[in-house]
Amino acid sequence: MLVSGSPSGQSKANVVILDFATHKEVKTFDLGGGSAGILIPPDGSHAYIAVSAKDEVAVVDLKKLEIAGHIPTGKGPDGLAWAAQK
């Protein structure tokens, strides 16, 4: 389970990964700016997180629990959406 911001309010992390069964923190990420939108594809392999303050989308590998990369965007991304391509 991914949470934007820390559920305890104690951490400065922008994104917290919680164990679904126990609701315990598994991993935190400080992305250097607010996390404004999160998308996870159906295969659950990655999370794409809009980071408004850095004008980018952070890519988190959910199998390895690490930042896999960054995608530059326009100014202040604040949400994400899937678009079907024909």
C-alpha cells in the first residue's frame, strides 16, 4: 500500500509504503517535494508519483523498493492519469 505523506506525521517522507496486512511502515521516500498524484499499473511493478516541487514524475520500483528513475515534466505536475493508445 502506498501513502502520500507519512501516516504518523513524524516523518518528512513524501511517500510511505505500508504493509497491507499490518499497516506498518516498510519503506519511506523523500522525493524532495510534495507527492501530488500516484499511479500504479495493473501489474503492480512500479509506482509513478508526480513531484510538483521538482517538475518531474518519480518512478518507484515496487519489487525492489527503490527509486528507478525520474521523468521530467512541465511546471508543477499535480496529478496523473492513464491514456489508452490505439
